[in-house]
Amino acid sequence: MNNKNEKLNYVEFPAQDIQATKQFFQTAFNWSFVDYGPDYTSFSDQGLDGGFYRADLKSTTANGSALLVLLSENLEQTQENVEQAGGQISQAIFDFPGGRRFHFIEPSGNELAVWSIVNDEA
């Protein structure tokens, strides 16, 4: 864990179905989890440590939630992994200044995105 004073350190998401959410992130991104009872699970070494807590809420940009964005070296492969793991693509791959990205919804309804840096040498 990156414990620097007054820097982002941890993020928590609601999860209607913690088991389905864990399975999705294990399959799509190879994350591992530590359970703290039936209503909470945590992840680490993913750029920012965090967890999922049991709740009927969802974290989406339409609700005004912050969008957490993962980095990928192969955006198309990562999108395929997300789809094969049961994620729903909510915005297909699109370009923006400096990169490309897509948005997805995981099984508990939380929205995240994945981006890739545009290589100017290509």
C-alpha cells in the first residue's frame, strides 16, 4: 500500500453481489481478494487499494460518482477480457486527446473505464 500523507490511498465500491463482483475482477483483471466476513472484501496491488461492501447502491457517472480508470497496454484485448468475464460495455472504445478508452459495468452495476495511452510513434 502506498501510504503517503494526504494522498489518495483507498477506494470503496458498493456491491449488490460481492461473489459475482469478485469473480468478474478475478477473471477479467486477475485481481485477488481478502474477505472480511460476508459483507466486505478487499483488493490490493491494483494501483489503488480498495474494497467492495454489500449494498444495493451503484457507483456510476450518471449518479455523479467519480470514474475510476484502469490502464491497459492492449485496449482491445482488455475489452474482450471484460466481455468474456461478464462485464457490460457501456461505451465502446473511443479516442480522446492523448489516448483511447472504453467504459464498462461490472456485475454489481458499478461503472469503471479502461484507457490506453496513444503511442505517437505508431
